[in-house]
Amino acid sequence: MKLIIQEGKEEGHLRVLNKVSEIGIDEVGRGAVFGPVFSAVIALTEKNGLILKQLGVTDSKKLTPKKRKLLLPKIIELSSDYSLGQSSVREIEQLGIRYATELSMIRAIKKLKEKPSELIIDGPLSLRLWKGRQRNVISGDSKFTSIAAASIFAKVTRDFLMERLEKEFSGYLIFKNKGYGTKQHFLSLKTNGLTKLHRKSFLTKLNLI
């Protein structure tokens, strides 16, 4: 009888471990001056979340580009569900960065196989376009593996796009700065002018155009 009880407990514990325990969402590119904003959603079971954490999944900003690229296949393999969404530069200019970011998040959420019972969102700002249950966590990418995995997924994918765009928009070191406002990027703007993928509203606020 004792053995049967132990097996039952073990089976129950495994069911808990293999049930989706958290769905995290994060964005990348919000503070850039060039290119779209990306959002990613990752659903993880407790078991696979622990595995990814042991493999080194954490806030994407704390990882090298090489490490992020190595982790991405494992994240995709161990995720119960995952998706990406983005908002274009035109949408950022027309709607404002916060709304455009929320739009990219909603697009990612809608691609999931099932509607999330709860979203864990990185940062203090609520997702106003989402009517479901949500929880905001400051520095969430350091506290929840699903958010960290989402940040890596979004970062690697957006960086890959920036590297491809370097061929079309050479002279701005996009492959290096990934669309963010580095000193070299700003100097390139003065020399080469704006492209259609530069966020004019951002640059106007910075008094750079």
C-alpha cells in the first residue's frame, strides 16, 4: 500500500512538472532609433523551465550574442508554445512606441496555439490591449525563465534581421549597433542622412534632425 501511494504522488508531481506553469512575454528594440520592435512569448512547464535555467537562460542583456544563439534552439525545443510579433517603423511613428510595442505583443499572443490563462510581462507597464489576466514584474527577465527565454528569442531574431538589413542600409553599422543610437550611428546619420527605417520621431526628440 505504501508503494502505491508513493507512485501516485510521483505521478502527480510529474503531471505538475509537465503542465505549463508560466507564459512570459518580452520586447526588444523599444529604445532603438532604427528598425521595428519585436515581441516574443514563451510558454514553459516547470520541468523545462528548470532545464533552461540550468543551461544558462537568463536576461538576454547579460548574455553574449554567441551564447544567445546557442540557447535559442534549446528554448524552441523545450517550449510548450512560442511565437513572435512585431510592429513596423511606420506604426511606431504613427501610433507611438508604447502602443506599437503593445501591438507587437498582441500579435505574438494571437499566434499561440491556446489563449494564455495568465501572462507574465517584463516591466511595470501593463499590456492595455490585453483583456486577459496579466502580471507585471520589474526585471522579470532575471526572475522568470519564460520571460528570459522570450527576451532571448526576440533579441536573436531581431539581431538577425538587423544583420540582413546591413546589406540594404550600409554605412550605419547596423550589423554592429543593431539599430540603437550609438555615437557611431549618430555620426553616420550626419554623414549619410536618414533612411526609411530610421525613427524620425525619436531622432527629433534627441535634436539630431
